[in-house]
Amino acid sequence: MSVLLNDYLQQQQQIHDLPPNLTATLLSISEACLQINQAVRLGALDNILGSARTGNIQGEEQKKLDVISNQILINTLCAQSAVAGLASEEEDTFVSANSNGQYLVLFDPLDGSSNIDVNISIGTIFSVLPKPVGELTTASFLQSGRQQLASGYVLYGPQTILVLTVKHGIAMFTLNKNNQFQLTQENTQIPVQTAEFAINMSNQRHWQAPMQEYIAELLAGKTGTRGKDYNMRWVASMVAEVHRILIRGGIFTYPQDQRDPSKPGKLRLMYEANPMSLLIEQAGGVATNTRENILDIQPDQLHQRVAVVLGSKAEVDYITAKHQNY
Ligand code: AHG
Ligand code: MN
Ligand code: MN
């Protein structure tokens, strides 16, 4: 018998005594993603490709689909009474939703924007935090990744797949013919060892010494100190890279580089690194910024950036150890 997202969440709610409002919040997020999926699938037919000719607070060009996806999530989540506030890659500051809400939802509405126009996998990433008591301010959102109650992503790829955790392992759902998320994999565990890595090699000259040394070891393959050949992948959509790692292991890194000391990496902590790190940890992997576990970082800004190394435990531990004395 097929298990739909709603059934799964009801089960989790009963087994782990989760608040019903958390389930309702996650269902609202999934509904928004169904709408985004609809737009993604139609592409040029729905006039959603190309640039919106605007920029976000991070100085990045916004694609039409970035703006559309952001608005779908905001509209859907503001209509969910359990949601108190929102933070998005595409919004300068937080958005107030419902004064009696108990949750904060943080999201990257469309991850992998550079892939939209060329029909390569993209996704939506989300994180749910408890709303602290009192007035909603930016400080309400500045909680470490450990405080997350749930996180996940939707991958708009050859299949549309929702992956989520309510901190009792991860579950994967495939969008079925009736446009419903149907459970297709549960309690996925990432292999501890791997021979596959993902990094944007074009930035090599900017990396710090330990990362230079590490990647050189992998490229040396069987003849080098690691004693085995490695394979490389770079999709340029974090959602697609994390999905590959959950399915078959590997490591993904977007390291800090020497270009701009004020930017410790490219990816954003609150709505990219934290939700993905929680999924990775729930699947037996690890995520660090080369020094500490990403989930332990105390944020000081909504849009702060962070270096990311995540995936198969043995490999992440190896990279982290290499950076120890740097
Ligand atoms: P976004 O589209 O939300 O700005 O995020 C893109 C991120 C991430 O998904 C990906 O791993 C990385 O940027 C790609 O970077 P390069 O352009 O350097 O390949
Ligand atoms: Mn992104
Ligand atoms: Mn994005």
C-alpha cells in the first residue's frame, strides 16, 4: 500500500509525539513546492525562463523563477496560521506572517538558478525553527542549525522528489501520477567511504592551502597517498549534489577562498547549509565548515555565508583534520 506524505507525517506525529502544527507547516511547504513544480515543468510555455532584471540583497541577479518561487512560498506560508515568520534568500529582511504562529520557516526558494534556463536539476530548500517567545525580530531567526525542528528540499529533476527529516531519520517521496508525494525510500544511510567528489574546480587558484593539497591528492588517484581513483561531479545545484550524496555517497564542498575575506564561502548558512547539514547528519553523514560542525555555528546574520564540506563521514573527517592546523 502506498504511503503518502500526509500519512507519513501523521505516523511520525504519533510515534514521536510531534506537534500537529509542525505537520501542517510541512504540508504547506509541500503545497507551495507543488506550485513551483508546475511552473518549472512548463518552462518557456509559462514564460518563467530568463532574468527578472532585478537583484537580491546579496548582489546576485534574480531569475524570473527565483522571484516566482519566492512569492509562491510567501503567499502559501502566510496563509498557514502556524507560521510566525519567514526568511528567504530573495528577501532583504524577514517577513512577518501570523502573530500566533509557533514556527519560523527559512528557505532558498530556487536553488541552482544558473541551471533554470538550461533545463538541469534545480530545487527548493527549507528549514523550520521554533519561534522564540516575544516580538518577532531578526534575532528570533538567529538560532543554530541544532535548533531546527525539520528540514528538507524538493528536487525538480527527471523526477520531482521531496526529501525531509523531522529528526528521526530521513524520508524520500516521489511525486506520483496524481500529483501527490508518495514515500519511496526511508531511513537512507550515506556510505561512510567514498571515491566521488564535487567542487567547482574553476576556483582552484583561490582555495586555501589545505584544500589545494586535498584535491591534489584525489587527482593523483591510485598513484597518490589516497591509493584509489576518484571520480568528479559538479551540477552547480546544491540540491542535486546533496541528493546524489544521499543516494550513493560522496563529498560536496564549496570552500572558503582567498578572494573576499568578508565572505567565508558562497553558500548561505541559514537556508542552504543548515537544512542540508541536518539531512546529511540524519543519514549518517557529516557537515563541517572545515573547522566545526555546521549545525553548531551560532549565526549572527540572516544571510551569512559559510564554507561547506558535507557527505560521507570518513572523507569529511579527513578534510576537516587536514584543516586543523591551518
Ligand atoms: P542559488 O542558485 O540559490 O544562488 O545557489 C546556487 C549555489 C549552489 O546551489 C551551488 O552549489 C553553487 O551555488 C553553484 O556555484 P557555481 O556557480 O560556483 O558553480
Ligand atoms: Mn541556493
Ligand atoms: Mn536560490
